[in-house]
Amino acid sequence: MTDLKQLLIDIVRGIVSNPDAVCVTESVGEAATSLTLTVAPDDMGRVIGKNGRVANSIRVVMKAAAIARNVRINVEIRDAE
């Protein structure tokens, strides 16, 4: 599962202006694995995008990668407070 976690980190670090603030925590459940992405408050707009398009695109890529590994995944985006 660390492959998926690293994939998410690599994708988001290419988008944000403060890549050192990117943090991903992983929690494994019975039905799916949940990845919680935390970015700097200034980068939330970049990660979410206009009408949530960037966030949805990130989720689509992550779900496609998870399907290739025969697992289920959820991606949640939060800002660092």
C-alpha cells in the first residue's frame, strides 16, 4: 500500500507551491484503505481546483492505481491547521 501512498505524494508535490507541507496518512479498514492528504492552507485551492476538478482527477488516478493492485481506496483532502 505504500506504493499508492507514495504515488499520491508525488502527484500532489508536483501541484503545490509548498511541497514540504504535503503529508499523507494511511488507515486500513476492512472494506477499503483510506488515505488522508494534508497540504498547507495556501495550497488548498491548487489541490481542489476550479469546481473540484483537480481533486476529482487525483481521486480517479488513485482509484485506477488501486484497481490495478486489486484494492479499494478512498482519498480525503484536508488543510494543515
